[in-house]
Amino acid sequence: MIEPAVLLKEIDALLPEYLNEVVDFVGYLRQKKQEKNPDEAGVYKEMAADIEREQEAREWCGAYFGPVRNK
């Protein structure tokens, strides 16, 4: 996998007239990602609704990071 700094360096080396094409391609990749997983937020909501899984996650986080206080 390419490092972001290397990618940015490559983009900086392009002629300015090609930058619009880079932005267009990034938009294409975002759309492709959205089509691949259109309801990502729904998946997270479904996981959060699982009470047992949430409790396990909180216990794990509490053991790793320390207790978290609810507001």
C-alpha cells in the first residue's frame, strides 16, 4: 500500500491542468465505495443495538483505556 505522503508528493509533481482529473477520480472512488456499502451507518446502528455486544465492547475499552464516564 502506498504511503499518503508519497501519494501527495506525486500529486504535487503533476501539472496544474491535471489536478481536476485527480479530483474527478477521487470522486469516482468515493462513489464506488458508497455503491459497495451503501448503508454503512445502518450497519453501525445495528451493531450498537446489540446490547450484549455493546456491553462487551465497553468492558474491553474500559480494561484497555480505563473507565469512561457517561454524560
